[in-house]
Amino acid sequence: MLFVEERKPEEIAKELNCSPQHVYDQRYHALKKLRTELMEEGDGR
């Protein structure tokens, strides 16, 4: 929702009934995992 629909974390939090901080935390972890996967792929693993 955050990236595809370009919605604000506050909007997403309200819809999911969670805190905006939780949305920010999930975004952080998702991007960290994506970076790790892309780095491994770039190393030819």
C-alpha cells in the first residue's frame, strides 16, 4: 500500500488498526530484506 498506492503511513495505520510507527517499522524491515536480497543476487549467489 505504501509504495504501490502511494499512501501515507497514517492512512495505512488507520485502515489496519495499528500505529503509524508499526507501519514505519514494517517498511524499514521490508526495505532491509530487499536490500539484502538484491546484494546477494548482485554477488552471483
